[in-house]
Amino acid sequence: MSPGSMRRDFPGNNNTGTTRRSAASACCWMAGRSHRVFANAAKEATLLIVFNAYHEGVDFFLPECEGGREWSLVDTNAPEHHDKNAIPVGSSYVVTGCSLVLFKLLLES
Amino acid sequence: MLGRNYVWMSGEPNEFHNQSGFLKACSQDPVLGTVKLIAEPWDCGPGGYQVGGFPPGWAEWNDKYRDQVRDFWRGELPVSLLADRLSASASLFHHQGRRPWACVNFITAHTGLRSTMSSPTMINTMRRMVNRTRMGASTIGHGIVVQKDELRIPPFEAESALLRFVQILPRFDTNIPYCGVIYS
């Protein structure tokens, strides 16, 4: 994954709220796998933490990464999604306002 | 605060020094040298704010995490300033070989008030306290000024969840009734 592959979508880019939304939402990537050159390669889960301090939902595009198939959602705002609706890499997901969402990367088998 | 100089040290009397005799003694003590040492690195005396100033071997409460993350969730801090807070505040603590565990992130402390709570009960309690002062605003813990008619409190669940994911050492407080449900 490259840092540039993470992007958010703000409908109506001329809207004055765009800057405000951009400043209030972000995500944090926690890689669980180390580079293959290491003798004891880490094999932990790769996580994506998305936090949105804006009061409205913000559309996040979930990043593509090598060997990754889907992002599995851990979202207490929508418990019915647990373990059922994994989201393909590169797709978008609306993060509810004033909330934090955690994704776990599912690898290609 | 621990680490203030006394007459046998160079410099101003009572000035903080991270090589003070007491801090050295702590690291050399056979018992204290084997336990976790966590400082609340401020007091109300001159030069009393020393976050990041303690020597290796000590961890410190990080009030900048508390303040800036709270401001972020309240919409008063741009996200660009958040990265350092989410990575153990290296700009403050990464010196002299100190490790990320030197930074103890927390979102509330022993004030008796949960400044971050967003529940209706908490808001009502804060309103009552503000009203009791018979002023338009009141300072409640950590210098937070609460306006009588405007309570901008960050979402507790989100702030608490973020604390669990940031690098190293979260701290939850339990000695106050409003946050008895969070403990780790």
C-alpha cells in the first residue's frame, strides 16, 4: 500500500464543509506483516483504524494492498455486519459521524 | 514535583533537573529499580511543567495526548496534528534512548469529573455544577471551561476506543463514579 492510495470522498467539493470534513477525518494503518526478508516475519493481523470526528458521515475508500482481498468490518454501529460483510479492497465505506471504525485485512487464500 | 533541585545541586534552587539526586536514587534503588516508575510531570511551582523531561527509566503522563485528542474529537484540532499523539508523542519523549512506553496516554485523570463523557447524565451533572457557580462559565478539571449554555463534549465511546489503539500504554481512570465501566 502506498500512502497515496488512501482517499476520502466528499460529495460536492465546492461545499465549504469540505475542508472541515477533511480536517476532522483520518485513518491509521497498522501493518501486521513484516517484509519477507526478515527471518522471523511477523504474521499478525493488518488493521485499519478509521476515525471521523466530523458530525456527518464521510466516505472512505479502503486501500488496496499486496495479498489483501477484503477488509472485514468490526463496527459496533452496525453489529449485523460482523464477519458477514467484508468489503473488497478499493471499495468505499461511509464512516458514521463522530465514530471510529476498525477493519481487519482478509488475505487472498 | 519529583526531580527538583535542592541546595547541593547547581542551578537555581528548586529548579527541575532530570539528573537530580532523587531521580538517580530511584533508578539505583534495588526495589524501585525493578518496578515501573510513572511520573505526573507537572506541579504548580515555577518551571513546573516538565512533560517529556524525565530521564530514561521513567514513564510520564502525557497531558498533550489528553488535550489534543479531546480537541480533535470536538472538532477543534486539525487531523494533521494528531499523528504525533497517535505514535507515542515521539517529539516529546524520544530522547536519550527512551522507548515508546515512556509515554502514558490518558483521557481523564483524578479530577472527580469525566471531562470526556457524553452521556446525558454526565451533561446534566456538569450543567448543575456550572449553575451552582452562578457564573456564565465554569472551569471543570484540566482547565476546561464549560459554558453554561454550550457543552461541547467529545464522543466518549470514540475517544475511549481510539485510546485502545494508539501506540503504547493507555490509562483509564476508575476512582470516579462517571467512568466505573471502563477499566483495563
